[in-house]
Amino acid sequence: MIRGVLLDLAGVVYDGDQVLPGAIGAIARLHAAGLPLRFVTNTTTKTKQALLARLTRLGLDEELFTPGEAARGWLTEHHATPELLVHPDLEEEFAGLPDHERRAVVVGDAGEAFTYDNLNRAFRALIDGADLLALAKNRTFKGDDGKLSLDAGAFVTALEYATGKEAIVLGKPSPDFFGSALASMGCAPEQAVMVGDDAEADVAGSLKAGFASALLVRTGKYRDGDETRFTPHPTATVAGLPAAVQWIVAQLS
Amino acid sequence: MIRGVLLDLAGVVYDGDQVLPGAIGAIARLHAAGLPLRFVTNTTTKTKQALLARLTRLGLDEELFTPGEAARGWLTEHHATPELLVHPDLEEEFAGLPDHERRAVVVGDAGEAFTYDNLNRAFRALIDGADLLALAKNRTFKGDDGKLSLDAGAFVTALEYATGKEAIVLGKPSPDFFGSALASMGCAPEQAVMVGDDAEADVAGSLKAGFASALLVRTGKYRDGDETRFTPHPTATVAGLPAAVQWIVAQLS
């Protein structure tokens, strides 16, 4: 029995500047069905506050879970000071943390800040003992030009390869990240469904975390064949969020 | 019975601008022992011509094998046109190749040319069907400031991760690369010894390619513990090239 829904944002609710057709109505239909929902994003080029402001403009007021916030929680809990390799717009999310001896390199989608010098500085901090925190390890995202682009995961993997360290992933598909969003709804994984356009972090990730179902949408960065590229495969692959909600509501009856 | 020696250059014969103590004398001792030798480097920040000019200035006139030359051979053989993600100084090694429909992204130690835009351009060429050629896949090198730095392998791995493609490695530890150098001496792998400061590409790589022995020197980028970091482990770990030659000459008697 489905008792909670997690929705990805980019590629599911909107794509670049555009809200995807039928997305707002589909979310209203989940409300009407009495299903609680939360947003879980791996976007790290904007602060949580900026993402929430956009959701408010769209009339959406659900809770939002971001990797930046999860990383800040990790740093506080582990008494570590971040060395940031993130988008300039995200830096303020890490402001005001106390100074500790323990260091953690925090990697997000830094975009053009992924210069050789910045990566080499992160590499050197890591071999000097810093932990490696990945806000996300996604392989690709759909750029503003509509084409696939290299995502943070590529650079996290580069640093893992050079240092022999394994990154701690804070965003999807971390079971802790999914778990925080589910806990806020009092929903167990086996009662939850995830909807996303990333066959790996959204779909395979949530299924590995024990979700009842995970739906892959053919919007956003979806490419032909994604449904079989990662294991476990999606419970269903659907045209977009309205079809996903149709599928979810049909399970309730 | 040892019938041929392969020597790495950076970290073995010289380190930055400095020739390593005793290196030239050690090479003379190999000559005196009647052992043929070749240089095999993964340096891709200089052309083969520039590296040879330096060797000539040091009075060394052995043949040198470089990944750039191997890549040019691969491109010619496979009728492919390169899309270069290499150091600007290396670009001339790929000049004048005919234009083909088949494309290959060629990744070397591009240094500051590893910008997000250049990496994303390479990523897009790869998902459009280009092959991925790695001049080398080394994890680290010793920078001019004497500190370890992020090497080409990190960026090759980043592109592999994002695209799901596996790179074709042209330099060490490619068995073809070692094989070309050995063939030029008429030496079989089981008669050969490799000397290097890279426990992975030089040492484990040559042993996997069937070499009789591989010696790890504690010069160059060597770090404590390197001798057990990769498998197979070195046949012996020695202070530097003079000690390596001492070890080799001792095997002859």
C-alpha cells in the first residue's frame, strides 16, 4: 500500500525555465488522493532557499530535501570544516560553520569552478587526510542548452580514483537521504514510491533502499534505454509526471 | 636471464629540472654490462621531440617510446580523427592527420586545459559515438612544486564514469606499449626488467604484461607504502636508479 511519494524536481516538475506539461495538475491530484509527498533534489547549483522560492511561485509548499542541507548536517555531526568545491551560488549554505581540525572536501556541481587548480587543491586536501563528501554522484544532467552535460559524479569519481578514497554520498541515492524525506512523512520505504528522470540515483537508488516502487519518467535527461541501464530496473517507465501519478493513483484502488 | 631493460624517465632519471644523483652513471653501467635499454615515459606535457632533445643534452641516445606516438599510430590504423584534450604543447604531435568520420577523444595530461567546458565537449563527443583514448591513466604525478598532483587518469576516469565507456590506454601499462619497446630490442617480456617510480603503471603493469621483474624506486612520486598499494608488488624496492642497476647487474652473474 502506497502511503507516501517522493518527487524529483528538475526533469520531473520542471525542465530548465519551463514547468513540464501537466506537472502542477498531477501534484494536485496526489493531494486530492490524500497522499503525502516530498521533493528530493540533487540540484546543487542553487541554495535550498532559492529552490523553495521557485516552488512557492509554482504554488507548491511541500518540504524539500537537498544534499547541501544533508552535508551541513554531516559536517556538524562529525565536527568537520568543509573545503568547498561547489557552485559559487551554493557557498552560502556552508557559511558560519565553526572551525575544526577535521576537514572534509565537499564536491557539488561546481560547473566552471571545476578548474584544474581547484580540483588539485581538493586532491591535496584529501591526501592530507580530509574526508570526501559528494553532494551527489550523478553522471549527467540536462544543461540549459537542452543537451546532456557532465555532472558532479564525474569529478567525485576523478578524486576517488586519484586518492583511493571512497566518497560519502549525501544526496540521492543515499539511503539516509531518502530516509530523512520518508521519516518526515512517517512513511516506511516499503510504503513509498519515488518518481524521477535519473534511472540510477532516483530509480535504482530508491529501490535499493527498499522502496515499494520507483517510476522512471521519459522527461528531463531521460535517454532511450535508460530503463535497462541500471539495476534494479524501474517498476514502470512512463511518459511524465501526469502518467506517473495516474499509475500511483491506480494502485490505491 | 635479463636481456633488456626499460626505464621510466621522470622520477627515475630526472625529477623536474634536476637529473637524479647517479642516474647517468647508472645508465653507463648498464651499457658496460652489455644490456640494451629503452626509455618508456607516460609524460604527455611535452612532445617526443622535446623529450628526446633533453635526453640528447644528457648524452643519452636510446630510443624513447611515448603515448603520443602510440596514439597517433592507433588513430592512423583505425582511421579516426582525434578530438584533443591534451596539453597545448602536445597538440602538434597530432597535426596533419587526415579527416575521417570516426572520432576519438584523446586525453593526456592537459593541466589547466582541463576546464569544465573542454571536459564537457569531450563528454558530448563520446556520447555521440567517439572512442576514448587515454594517453595514460596515471593517478598522480609529482608537480614542479614537488607535491603530488592530479594526473590524466583522474579525468579519464571521470569521462568513463559519465559515459559508461572504457578508455583504450595507449601508454604504460598497456601491454602493446611495453611490447613495442621490447620488440625494438628483440627482447621477450620474460627476459625484461622495468624500472619506475609508479607502482601501478610501471611496476604492476609490466609484471602483468609478463616481465621477469619490475623494480620500484623510492625517488620521484614514490610515497611510503606504494610497494604494497598495487598488485603484483615490485620484485624489489630500491633507493633509486643506481641501486636498481646494482640489482640488475647482480642478476647477470
